[in-house]
Amino acid sequence: MKRYPRDMSGYGPTPPAAQWPGSSRIAVQLVLNYEEGGENNILHDDAASEAFLSEIVGATAWPGQRHWNMESIYEYGARAGFWRLHRIMKDLPVTVYGVATALARAPEQVSAMVSAGWEIASHGLKWVEYKDTTPEHEAADMAEAIRLHTEVVGHPPRGWYTGRCSENTVRLAAETGQFKYVADTYADDLPYWMECGETDQLIVPYTLDANDMRFATPQGFNSGDQFYSYLKDTFDVLYAEGGRMMSVGLHCRLVGRPGRAAALQRFIDYANGHAGVWFATREDIADHWAKTHPHKRFERPSTMCRDDFVTCMAGCLSIPRGWQNAHIGLSWGLCTTAPRGCTMPSAEHFDLRM
């Protein structure tokens, strides 16, 4: 039987009540990616220069060469952009996605992060692509990232986000048993649990849309007004729905530019002008979710053998003739008439391919 591993149902039409602290309607989470000094560079023993997320849209990697302009763009993020964003956000809860080798080259910036009380999660050992990397190599880099992060920051990271990840990243991070949350998904507006072997791993999804990276991509933002408008619209919809989480992705070398930083300040002021807004770190959100919505394992239809599935579902589903030989996708809501011994809980939603 071929299994389909993706979950296309999630929480379904009725997400759980988030129960944010203080009866807040929305949790707003600001992420500052600190990558400068950890990007691709032959000085870092990489094969080529960096080509991603800079003012040079459409840049290509230069094998065996330094890219002076690209390097200086990244240096701006460390030298000037970081400090501008620190001035704007130093009194707010912020999560830093810190590339371990970048943090190691930035003692003053790390000290400022710690002094501001920001959470520093791990953004990997180096800011490089892992899609073609073996699981063994990726796991080794993950272990070294944890070691170096601990040495530089003073304690191990409690959250993980690779970004340029592989299909193995979430599983490998979960298998370390190290992290309160992993962020390498974009699949929901709320945290959710994944079962990775024997580990129940909390996922706190990230964002690539409410993210300043779109200043550096085709058909992205080309002005601060566009960035502000998108953040505002996102906030308004999630605030009206209530019980949602809004993540905002930031980069020192991008939104740290003065013409863009003003838009970030306007958004922060706008969000702060509403009642019931909880600015939180991702660790804060993970702690709240784990306490309020602890994971409970159960036997999922998509993991049952055929005979057990038929027995369990016989009382609550009318299965069409010929289903045994069909390749189907089904979702279930409330199960109220399941026979004795059926372990499917009520109000759960599943995706099954047989």
C-alpha cells in the first residue's frame, strides 16, 4: 500500500482556540534573520560566492571567486542595518534566526541581542543550500551549529530554522530532541504538532510572504509603502479572525536600509494601536502552545492497515464500492458512531491516500 505523507487537512474549518495570554486576539512575531558572515563565500571555504537575497536581483554565484559587491551588501547588514533595527525593536520581543558562523563573527551584535532580551534561535551552521545534501552531512552540520551557537550565545538554541532546507530537515531537527519548536514549514497560521518517529515535535510555522525578502525577488515589494500595506492587510485579516499568529520576516541587509525601515516602524506603531495584540518570541509561542495544546497521539486512518481501517470506519462512514482499488483522498470530521475499539478521536481531520 502506497502511503501519502502530506497533511492537506490540518485543523480544517475550525482551528483550535489559541487562548493567547491576556485574551489577546493575535500573536505578532517579529523574526530578525542574522545571516551576514555566514553566507556563501570562498573565504568560508565555499565553492562560490553568494547569489541570494540581496540588492542584486538575479545575481549568480561566481565559482572560485569573491563577489565584492555582494560581500559589501551583506556587510551593510552587519555594520549598519542591524543597529538601525535594534534601535527600532530593542524594547519588543524579537526572535533572531542566527546563523552560527555569522553569530561567531558578530560579538557586538550578539551582546546587543542578549541585552535586549531577544530569543536567539538557530538558523543553521552556515547559510547555504541543503536540498542536495545527504542526511548524514546535514545532521553533522546541525550538531556543529548547536555546539557553536552554545559557545557563542551561552546556551543552546531552543528553536530551529534552516530555511534553505531539505526534505529531511524537520525530521533531523526533531531527532536531536533539542528544540521546543522547528520553523521549517509555512503550512498554517497556528502552531501544530508533527510525529517524527518517537518524537512529538512542535512546529511554529514561518512566513515567506510577510517577509522583507520580497524586496529582493521578482514581482516582490519595490517600496516601503508596499511592504507596510501588505503587513497591515495581513494583520487586519488575522486580527478580525481572532486567535491567529502573524509572523514577520526581517533581514538586516534588506529592511535595515533606511527607505524600508520606516515602513517597519509604521507597522509596529499600527499594530500597537490595537487592543489585544501579543508581541511574543517564537519560544514564548511554543511554550504557550505546548502547555495549552499538548500533543495526544492516536491511530490515524492514514497509518492503519486496510482491515483495521475498514473495522474502525464501518460504523461512521459509508465507503463506496471499489474503494479498495481506488486511489482516493478522504477527509473526516466528527466521528460519533465508530465501533468499540476505534481510536479515531472526534473533530479530527485527516488526509488519506490508499
